[in-house]
Amino acid sequence: MSIKIEFQDWLELNQLYADYASAVDSNDWELWPEFFIEQCTYRLQPRENHERGFPLATLSFSSKGMLKDRVYGIKETLFHDPYYQRHVVGSPVVRQVEADGWRCEANYAVFRTKLSQASTVFNVGRYLDKVVRTPEGLKFASRECIYDSEMIPNSIIYPI
């Protein structure tokens, strides 16, 4: 079943997804929380847990303040081998139109490059999003990153 939305809304949704990928690939971490409303959710969860309705997630944040806390952790407290991320994101598919926004889904692949090493596939899955219009433009009210593999690196530092 095809969902009908205005072309301008579809264009803005695509721009939101492209801007998000560009921001998290730039390592300018202060940009990341600005894609979300104040009372947002962000979850990184294995597909198996998501499909079975289990709440366990690798990362789970329930406000923009928690996202900013994660940014502080990335920059100031977490010790890890530095790496670059590169997101390849499919066009968002609008699954549902709601009074205050859209439920969208998009496939993603994240590649990781550690210094002096070849790039590798880091995380692959799909975004399940609630996008709302705000005075500042489109923002995520919720973003679930549902990754396909049950095997992930021993730590995920940066946002997916």
C-alpha cells in the first residue's frame, strides 16, 4: 500500500536523513542531539530483541539531555581507538502519516575505518523513526536503529 505525502514533505524528509548521516560522519558530535526534539528516544537494538518485543537494547536514551550526555562521554571520558564512520542510508519510506508527523523506515549500512586499517562493515540494519515538524524544521521524536547481526564489536561508541 502506497502512502501519499506532499512532495515538499518528502523532500524535507530525505534532506533530514542525509543531513543526519553527514553530521554523524563528521565527528562534530554537538550536531547529533540537534536532530531530535527535547523529549525524544534513541535506541540501538538487535533485530532479534526488537522482533520478539524484548526491551533490551545496546544503547537507550530517553531525552535530548541524555544524547548530550553521550556526546560529553564521547569527547571527554571514553577511551577508545579513534575511527571514522561512513553512513550509507536509503531513502526513507513513509509507513504512516500521523497528525503530528510521519512514521518512517530506512535501511542503513555503517562502515568503519580505523587509522592505518582497511574499512570494514561495522553495522547494518534499518531505522524506524517518528519524525515531527517543529519551528526549526523536521526533527526525530524517536529513532530506533535495529541492527541485523547478533554479533557486534565489543563497544559502540559513536551514534549509528
